[in-house]
Amino acid sequence: ILNVEQSPQSLHVQEGDSTNFTCSFPSSNFYALHWYRWETAKSPEALFVMTLNGDEKKKGRISATLNTKEGYSYLYIKGSQPEDSATYLCAFIDNNNDMRFGAGTRLTVKP
Amino acid sequence: EAQVTQNPRYLITVTGKKLTVTCSQNMNHEYMSWYRQDPGLGLRQIYYSMNVEVTDKGDVPEGYKVSRKEKRNFPLILESPSPNQTSLYFCASKRGIGGYGYTFGSGTRLTVV
């Protein structure tokens, strides 16, 4: 069974704060790790696809790192804005192409 | 515009009345999948398809059927819906197996009474 854990479950920050959250996954049979952003009443949108240990990806104020040996990925948001409010999902894919989503971190950024 | 089109967006139905949720993608993606999202449980895969006429069960396939007769379409069929199938459903597609990211449809909120 693929266990993908995200923490914290929810997070409230003030506008301008920087924040980060974690996705933990099995450290064996790693193939890829995805991050998705899911705004309320919309569908999830892919942020990053990460495949190599040590990968760092960046899109604007959002960045992600990957450690496949210890089984975790961090998502960072620099200078959070209200429009960053969303649920952030990670998904782990193993070498058998089994894909498992975490339950998400719900971020609320207060003006 | 590259997209996954899912219909309907909202559906209320009665127990036992067969229904189909349609899903179509215009990106020539090989891989398509159906997920349900329930509070506290995250996205759980119902069925997936790696190509035309190739489908397989995900984690929660009971009570559902799918078909993949054409590359672009991947309908989800509930032959005899029950209240425990009340959920938010997403269709998603990606270029192939492995590390490609998903494009998701807009979701279908199904209520079975």
C-alpha cells in the first residue's frame, strides 16, 4: 500500500508571510512526484512534476524540492497572497505506475 | 484550448437509476482516469485506461464501469447507483504512464438519494 501523507492538514497565514508544507511518501520504488494546486470550485491544476532526487522546481513565488532517499518533498510559497489560497495536493508514482494522492494541505491566506 | 470536458457538472439521482458521466479530452492523451473525492480521504482512483480498449481497476472500482472505445472518450457508468456513491468525481488525462502531469476535468458532483 502506498502511503502518502501531507502536513499540515490546513494552514492559515497572513498576506506576505512565506510558508511551506510537506509531502511524505515511500522511499522505495520511486518514479515521480507531482504537486497540484486545487482552488475551491475548480479542478486541480498541475504545478510540478519531479522525477530526480534533489530536483528543485520553481514557478513564480512557488517552489518545490524533492528528496527521494528519505521520502519527502517540500512546497514553498514566498510572500503569500490571498490568491494563493487553495488546497495543495501531492501525488506519488511508483515504478509499477501506481499513483497515490495525499489528502492535501488547505492553505488560507488572509489579507 | 487543451481540456478535459466532463458532463454533467451536477447531478441528483435516485438509487438504482443507471447513469453515465461523460469525459472527453482533446489532447490525444493515452492515459485517462476517474477519481472520486470524499472529505478527509483525498482523491481515490476508480478506474484507469492506458489506451483504447485497455482499462483496469483502481482502488475503489466497486459499483462502477468504464469503457474506452475511442481515445478521446472515457465514460463512467453507474449501473445501479447507491447513496454511498454520492461524491465529487473527476476525470483526468495525461500523455502516458509515468511522470506526466494530469489535466483534470471540471468535476461532477453526484448526489444519490
